[in-house]
Amino acid sequence: MKNPQKLCRKFKDASPEELRARLAEFAKVRNWDEYHNPRNLLLALMISDSNGLMAGRGSGINTTAQEIYDVLMYLFQLADVCGLDLGQASLSKIVNNAPKYPILD
């Protein structure tokens, strides 16, 4: 098993692709692939979002960071299982939103 200290780096040092790959490997070595289907990941995301973030209010920055990570983790896994490219989807969404939300002069 890889050294967990080396796996825990700041987000700014990890690309979305690296996070996707690490999360996929994390699930694979634990034989979680059969449970990581779009429906289950979406349910986990909804539960994590509604319970964790709301309960984390006022509990300190570490708790809030951990809850935000849970949401991010499920989003990356859901995108991976669905075969989505989050980077491309993000760029496309920015382009599509530009006309909808013009810069006000």
C-alpha cells in the first residue's frame, strides 16, 4: 500500500484528473465498484450534502473542510462512473453561462 502521507497533499497540488484517478483506485482496491453506480453515488452526495454541511456549521474549519471533501469526492466519483470529463464540462458551462449572465456596465 502506498504511503498515506504522500497521498495527502493540498488540493492546489492535485489536478482534477489526479483526484479522479486516486478516488477510482481507492474504490477499486476496496471492491466498492459494484456499489459505485450513478444512483448510489448521487444518493450519497445528497445525504452528505444535506447532513454533513448543515451539521458542520459552527463546528470548526476542519469539520467543514471534511464535509466539503465528502461532497467533492462523491461528485468526482459520480462523474467518473458516468464517463464525464469534469474539466471539459466546467469549461463548456462557463462558455454557455457567459451570454446568460452578461457583465453589467
